[in-house]
Amino acid sequence: MKRKIIGIFVCILVVIGSAFTFMASICVAEQRLVTQSNSSKQGGNTLIAEATRVIEVDSGGTIVWQKAGLDWPQDAERLENGNTLITEIYPKNRVIEVDGDGAIVWQKAGLFFPADAERLENGNTLITEMNRVIEVNSGGTIVWQKAGLNTPWDAERLENGNTLITETYIGDRVIEVDSGGTIVWQKAGLNEPMDAERISDDSPDAPIIDGPSKGQAGLKSCWTFHSEDPNNDQLKYIIDWGDGTFNMTDYFPDCTPVEVCHTYEKNGEYIIEATAEDETGLVSEESTLTVTIPKTRMSVNSLFQWFLERFLLLEKLLTFSE
């Protein structure tokens, strides 16, 4: 994860008001480390953004790839297609995508201090500027933005579609905004936060319960339970039948339907509650299914059988008494 150094920001502010040579004299010694695993080509390698280049080094520290001739690259990410996304601040103020030969295959220019960029699943690019975060499409058109920010230094799109933004120096907070730009969560009162990541929840999905929603008292009914685990761990299911009884299954591969049967002894409405638990002890959210066991109406045949059984019982009693 990249380290955003306060000194570079101070230098850039000075340059904006004075000369680039002054910034160079102060910041020339700075190196920015943007460590990132390159899982697509050379697993375990590291991307590093320096003052004038981005390099990729292997586990032994040998440079295996580089893009030179850059101006203060602040962030670098290896994309799934093997290209590299790089942000450059003063004087170029742009985000570029370069291929394995270092050729620029895409760029968004005319930005204001782009400190961070990430390629989204929809192919768009999320970019932080000095006072806003923007999302641009492949043509460079802004399709979403959150303006009125104070030095947003990092931004990432969350799985729920919201955006997590780090405001440093003046803002001193981390915020989560929805697609309309409304703040839905924040942590304020921080000390110059540079980066924030939402830790993924590796617990299993809430199980899906398949089976009848009606049954008959005294008769066994069966349901299947299945869930998906993000790490493909094996899962067991904990089932509350709603009548004071419980079941816990053995472990099964995730996504495997597991059949469990149960008999309700009395009529009524019951709520089946089920959770999935993986091998590491992480538990899913709860799923429910309402099951109704209606009162059984006695048919004419059943009524005749009832009288017949009791008549035979009465006959036996009378015979015994004689």
C-alpha cells in the first residue's frame, strides 16, 4: 500500500506559488514506495513510484520493468490487463495507463494534483484531485464526482457502490459517500490520514433455504441449505426450527445443497432460522423461512375410522368384563 508523504504536498504548494526548481531542490531526495503484488504476471513483485519513474522489482530487488521520464508519480497500480496506471502531479497533472513497453495507451490530462487513481470494475477510472474525487469513462468524460472536498488523498469504490475517501491536512477525516455524494459514514478528528481501506468481510453468504412453506403435524418434511464462501471454505449449517429444537450439520463444500429433515409435532406457524459457519469460525448473516403447520381437518372416512376404532375398543372392554 502506498505511503503518501506530507513533504511532497508542501513542496507542490510552494511550486504552485513559485518555481518548479525550488520544489526539486527540496523534494529530490524523496522516494515514494507503492508496494503492490503483481499476481497476473510475476507474483510477489513490487511496484515503486520514485521522483521520475515507476519501477517493478522482484523479490531479490532486481528491476524487471520500469517507466522512466515521469514527473512526480504519486500512485501506481498494475491492472488486470498487465498495463500500469500511474498518476503524475506538477507539471503534467495527469493519469496515464502504459503498456508493458511503457507506451501510453490511455490518459486523462488537465487534472489538478491527481494523487490517487484506481481502475474500476466497469472500466472507468476513479481519480482524486485537490478538492474533489471524479470518475471518468474511457473517453475521459466525468460521469460522477464528489466536489467540495479538502485535499482528498485516497479514494476507493466499495462493493456496495459507495466511495471511501480520505481527506488529509484540512479535512482530517475518512468519509464514505453514496452515489448521490451524501456522507453515509465518517471518522473525523484524525491526524492527517493518508489512506483508508475497507476490510472485506470473508464470512459466508447468508444461506439459501429451499423447501416447503407448509407441512403437516407429525409428518417429516425436508429442506435444503446452501451458501457460498468467499474463500471456498467448507461450511456447516446451524438451524433453529422455531419449536425449541436445533440441528447442526457436518461440514460440506460451499455451494453444496445440504438436506435436513424435521418433524413438527403441533400445528402453528414456525420460523426456521439458519446460519452458515466456515472452518475458521466466521458466521454468516441469518436467513429465515416461515413454515405453517395448519390444523388437520378430519375427513368423513377418517371420522368413520375414528368411530370404528373406538367401537372395537368398546367391544373388547365389554367382552373382557363378561
